[in-house]
Amino acid sequence: MENKDVQKIAKMTIQYAKEIIKPGMSLIDLRNDLEKKMLELGADSFWYWDVGAFIFSGDETNVSISGKHYVTANKTI
């Protein structure tokens, strides 16, 4: 897969995220939905510690964390 293919998947996934994010949705469900969408669009794996989507909200939006230590927070939007 070439870079342009991966970039297209990313752009399409961001558009999909804009359509599905709703108040009350869990961050875990959002991550699962977005990673599933990327796989449906042709991604075959997630190279950075197997994290396809980093999902943050609220005070977490200004943190920087390694994929090695990333856990999606169990909270809602």
C-alpha cells in the first residue's frame, strides 16, 4: 500500500468520524468504530503499537502519550 492510499483511508475515516460522533457516545465505542472503518477501507494493520485511533476528550485533548502506554478512557462524549 502506498502513502497516498493510507492518506485516503485517513481522510475518509475523519469524514466518517464527523458523521458518527454524537453526545453520549463512549470513547471506546468511537475508537472501535473508527478502527473498524479503517479496516473496511483497506487498512490491514495499525503499525504504531496496534493503535489505529487515538481518542481524547475534555482535559485529555492536550496530552501527549506513547502508543505503547495508550488506553482509551472509559468515558463518554
